[in-house]
Amino acid sequence: MTVEFQVKDAVFSGDVVTVGQLNQAVGQVLERNIPMLWVRGEISNFTQAASGHWYFTLKDSRAAVRAVMFRGRAMAVGFVPRAGDRVEVRARVGLYEPRGDYQLQVEAMRRAGLGDLFEAFLRLKQKLESEGLFLPDRKRVPVAQPRAIGVVTSLRAAALRDVLSALARRAPHVPVILYPAPVQGADAAPRLIAAIAAANRRAEVDTLLLVRGGGSIEDLWSFNDEGLARAVAASAIPVISGVGHETDFTIVDFVSDLRAPTPTAAAELACVPRLELYNRVMQLAGFLVRAQERRLERLAQRLDRAAGQLASPGQRLAHQRERLVTLRHRLVNAWAGPQARRRARIDLLLAKVLHRGPDLNRATDRVEDRIRRLRRAQIRLLEHRRARLDALASQLRAFDPQHVLARGYALVRDDRGHVVRDAGSLAAGQVLAVLFSQGGADVSVLAARPAGRDAAS
């Protein structure tokens, strides 16, 4: 196609022209000499304005040109192009006079196949997916309450401010450690890989956020790097990706343990809100208080039952007194019964003697001898019973605490009322209560002499 530049405008007849006159003349030259034509290229920096107009860049491997498609023409296209799409546009060549930029005014658009970058994206995605790097089984759930959160992004990125604001509002108690690296440019991918490696080497965070704001496919291309994708997949620390806007997808999103639609959403997924933790702690505290109250109630009931089963010394003495009375009654009955039976037997024998009527004198002598023998036996039996009774009474007196105290012993209690049985449990200066047979006294311990120490000395 031959283009002839013939400028016949009178504006060039003078010696000096203004910038506006120059741009206007150049625009006329472009419009007059370049006919409407079809141009093939790849969409980049696509923007759909509120007015409905489309603004984008059409590029190939060597050059790029700005383009505009007004709302009336855009509505007839039938699809909304995205960054990386390869299209063919029918356009006029014109000049945007305020900037002096030449641009294409697109009249029609049709698809011309996927862009080179998008094709590379799909090839890498298919390769890593075939290796199993996208499988849900290998993805880990980030820690709900991390001790620290790491952020991999640029120091100048707006995403960093969004993440820090979200974390400060959601979990101000969680420390944030920044691993700075550029997120755009030729050296971005190696620097991001190095930052992830540093975070794993230092092992000071439990969750890693890999974030960047939105942009064109070229701006986000560092996150489609194969080396970065493998570094994220191999990270010992769970990685949450938050790259671009909600509609943007990169290779890192597929290999990361969790994908967030935006950097702010990545920060929100990294930790539990402090208010939620506070409510959970208060709920657990309520459970603990109620459990403690129930335990104290059970222990109080157990203490009451034990106290009811515990007999006081007075009750024990009364029980022993009742037992002594019973034993004394049994002793009396044990003597009265045999004596009555013997007396009855004697009377029976006397009756038999009188009935048979043998030698009265001899029988009388025998009877008197038997009576004497019986009396002696009765006396011996009485003495034996009395000796046994005295022995039992002596044993009963030996169990009487008052009797023991009367023999010169004393009962020692500590300040809590417990009976002291071991000198090893005493301490110098301790006050003791001593009970004698008659009265008592409060004493103070000068020194304790345990049984073992006395034996050693």
C-alpha cells in the first residue's frame, strides 16, 4: 500500500505554526492518506469506561498502538475482550490531538486466536497440572492462629498497604514480617523466589502471603513464571496467593495452598479475627466456670457424706460405755443361772433322799458332806467368777482415756486440734495444748526430738 503525504492546508504557508495546528494537520494527513484497514494484534491494558467506551492497546512482538472503540461499535462486537486475547480490528488511523498520539478508531472487532502470552500461560498450566501440582490433596490448610504472618510483595505496592490495613484491623496481635521483592519486571520472578526461600529458611512465620494488585497480563506475568510456581509448591510454609483482582488468574493461584481474589481477601484468610478469638475464649471461660461449680458441688456433697460417717470421741466413749454395761449384764446372768440350777438340783436330791428313806444319819452325813463340798465348790466358783469379773473390769478401765490420764499420761493436740503422735511433725516455737487427768495447759515447743534422732543419740 502506497501512502502519499500531500499537505495542501494553508496552515503551513506561514513561518511558525502552533502545536495544535501541527497536530491538526498531521491528523488530516493520516485520515486522508491511510484508508480503513484490518489490523491483527494482541489486547493489552484493556479498560471499559463507565460510558461504555473501550480503551486498549493493540500490540505484537515488535510494536504497540493505542486504540479506542466507542460504545455504539463495542455493543455490536458480541464479546468483551480480555488482556492477552488475539483479535483483528477494522479501524481508521487518526491522531488524538491533545496528546499528539496516533491511535486506531476501531469500527469492528473479531477474534483472531489466543495471544502469545495466554498460549504460554495455558501450556505451563497444562504442564504443571499433569505433574499433580494443582491437586487438592497436596494443599495444606493455613494455621488459623499463626504466631506470625509473612508478606512477599513490593515495598511500594498498594497491595502491601491493603494487607497491612486488613491485618491491623482484623488481628493486630499477630506480628507481620515483610519479605520485599519486586512484583513486576524482568527480575521480579527470581527476586520473588529468593524471598520465598528466605522465609522458609528463617522459619519465623506460619503463613506466607504472596500478593500484588491488579494489572494487565504483562504486569502480572512474573506470577506465571514456572520457577516461582515450583517454589510456591515446594514451600514448607503454607502460601496464600492474592494476585490481581477477582477475575485475574495466574499460575501461582493454582499451585498455592489457598487462593484469594484480592490482597485484602488474602489477609482476611490468613488469621482468625481478634473479636472471634475473644468470643471463643469467653465461651470457653464460661464452660470452665460452670464445670468448676459442678465439681465443687460434687465435692461438697462428698464432704457432707464423709462428715456424717465420722464419729466424734464423745460418741465413741458412749458406745464403749454401752458395751461395758452389756458385758456386765451378761456376767450377772452367767452367775445367776448356774446357781439357780444347782440349788434346784440340791433340792431334788434332798427330796430323793427323804423319799427313799435310807440310813438317816448316814444319809444326813453324806448330805452334809455334799453340802459342804457344794459350798466349797460354790465358793471356788464364785471366787473364779469374781476374779474374772475383776480382770474384765480392769481391762475396761484400761481402755478408759481418763484412767490412762490418771496414770500420769497426757494428751497432746496441735493448734488445729489434731492429736500429736510423732515428734517429727513438730517445729520449734509451735504451740501445743496438753490435757492432763485434772485440767490442761498450753505449751510451746523448744525443740523436736524425733524417734530416729533419739535412737541415733
